[in-house]
Amino acid sequence: MTEAELAARWRHSLRTLQRWRAAGYGPPHVRIGNRVVFRVSDVEAFEANREADE
């Protein structure tokens, strides 16, 4: 999943996701060249943990 796809899924701006990533918040990411991508399983696990914390 690309950064843009995750931003759309979470209804946040791309810049917000970039700031969170720089701060160490959010699901693990992989850098492929200059692209940042996320595994769907990591995103779903992060969402599940975030919902459990609420």
C-alpha cells in the first residue's frame, strides 16, 4: 500500500502521515527507492492495536 493509499484510507493528508512516520508513529514501512510503502497486514495490525487502545 502506498503512502497516498494509506492517507486516503485514514482520511489524513500525505504530509500528516509523513510527519507521523518521522516521529516514529504508525505502521512499519518499507522504502523502495524513493517510495514508501506499507504492508496491508501491518496497517491492519496497527489499526487493530489503535482501536484496542481507545
